[in-house]
Amino acid sequence: MAFDHFVAICKPLHSTVIMNPQLCTQMAITIWAIGFFHALLHSIMTSRLNFYGPNHIHHFFCDVKPLLELACGNTELNQRLLNTVTGTIAAGPFFLTLLSYFYIITYLFLKTQSCNMLHRALSTCASHFM
């Protein structure tokens, strides 16, 4: 969404060429693949751990951290992997979104002559940015 706003505001005449259906499909497939492989990674790493006795997780979903607390043995590799991969997956899109809106705001303040156009562009992006 941030990339779409960036293209629509900073390159309005090229937006239909840049944001074509093929690029949108590739972006969606990439996000789905990242989510799938993230879940698969933790499933594989958790399946290698040993669990003893009847353990209960008091959640309606199975989260990785409570599951690691129930495991017997060394879970340090799983914890590091969980923190590193999850942090990267969360920080990557966050910083790309910030970068996109930084370019949009810079473009608007440096290139826009009309206050009406500036107001319209900022109101379009405000809800997503907040």
C-alpha cells in the first residue's frame, strides 16, 4: 500500500505501467511465501524438540514461545531463530514503509506548488501512515 501511494503521488503518469497486475501478483505471492516459510521454519524447529508428560498450553492458538517453555532440553537455538527471523520480518516492511512515506513527504514539500494538492496527497496517506 505504501508503494502504491508512492507511485501514485511521485510518478502519477507512470502509475498504471508500474503498478500492473503482474507486479501486484508478485508482491502478494512474495508476502504469502514469506509467511508460509516463517511458519514452516518454526514448525520444523519445534518438531525437533523433546516434550515429556501431558502439557497444556492455555491459549486458543498454539504460539511458539509458550510451546518452547514446555520443551525439555536446550531451546536456545529456537529462541534465537524466533527473535532474529520474527524481528527481521517485522522490521523490514516497517522500514520500507517509513522510507516510502519519507520519499512521498520529501517529494510533496519540494516539488508541490499548490497547497490544495499537498493537502489532498497528505490526507490520502494519513490513514495508512497513522
